[in-house]
Amino acid sequence: MAADPEFFKLVASPLFCERLFAHLPGVVFCMKDSRRRYRAANRAFADRLGLASPKRLLGKQAEDFFPPELAETYRSQDEQVLSSGLELTDRLELITARSGAPGWHLATKVPVLNADGKIIGLASISRDLGAPATADPAFDEISRIVTHIQENPDAPDLSAPELAARGGMSGGKLERRMKKIFHLSVAAFVRKTRIDLAARLLAHTDTPIAEIALTCGYSEQSSFTRQFRATVGLPPAAYRTAITRRR
């Protein structure tokens, strides 16, 4: 049976998306066409940008709302999905709100296909990680591991097998516990800890970037810069400049 064109019009409408994702607190949603223009967005996305209505996004691109460095990151991600048809799943991101407060999110982008299987756009969601489920009984089992990561971000023994051994459990059990409590894999939690520390040092100290890289567990500044940019959307120096300008 051929797909009903009216169905696609319905699910791609701003009203439909706003109603659907209004019931998922902490979830930012948008859809873009093949030219990366916003075709649908929910209220949470508009709020993140400080816009009165999601309708203000429609027909425009990321370049119209985000700083050039961030817009370039989003453009690159979008083009990767549109050209390859592959998903970007649970990408860890540190996003600074208009208030200046940082927040951690997991972003996913997937291609949107028409009835013939042709890529005609993409859909994106970004979920607020929120607070960890520290009340979960499983938290006691991994609290020592979490403390070790947070107090020793530059330690060489932060791989999942080594951390699991420290906690007297299997690697698989540690991964399950971390995902249940923090919604992150062990590797993602370590990366979050390191980038979070780096962002604080960049924002509140004059420590040289090379020194920050070492403090946060990166033996080479180049690898630190790549990881920081992939997570934050800006290289360390640009992030420090942007934060300073907001003060």
C-alpha cells in the first residue's frame, strides 16, 4: 500500500511535533529538510534559543541562531547524516544555556526517508541527562569507582576493565550499573568527567590549555582539543573566549 502524503504532512507539522514532544520533559526536538532548514521544532528547542515560539525557527538554518563555531559543528553533523544515511546516536554534548549554566545532553540524529526510501531530511533529539539516580541501591556498588574517576581524571587506569576490577565486579556488570544510574557507558562517563573539569578550568582560571589537557587526562593537547570540540562544539580557546564575553 502506498504511503499517504497527508500522513507525512501531519507528522512533519510543527503542531504535531510540539504536541508530541511537549510530554517529554528535557527533550529538545527538531526536523530539517535536505537543505538543513528547520521544518518542525518543539517548545523546548525554542526555549533553549530564547525564542517566543518554535515557528520562529521554521525555514531557517542553524547559522541563523547559533555562533559560527557551533553552527559549523551542527552543519557537519547534519551533512554526515544526510549524505550517509547513518544515525548519530547518543552523542554526549555539553551545552551552555543562555543563562550561562552548562548542561549535559545526549543527542541523536537520524535520517528521514520518503516513501521511496530517499533521504529527504533528518530528525534530531537532545535529551537532558539530569541528575544521576543516586538513590538507586546499585549506586553504593559503584560509588568508589565514581569517586576514583572524579578525583583522578588524569589517571591511566580509567578503562572499563580496570575500573571494574577496582570495584570487584565484571566489566559487564559495571557497564549495566553505570547506564542505569548515569545513562552513560563507562567510557562516556570518564569523558564527561574530564570535559566537565576542563570546561570549569577554562571558564574560571587562566591556566594554559596545554596544562588543562594534562590535568584532565590527555597526554596530547591536539587530542584534548578534538575531544573538547566534539563534545562542546567549540575548541577550548574559543570556548574560553565565549564564556569570558558573557560575563
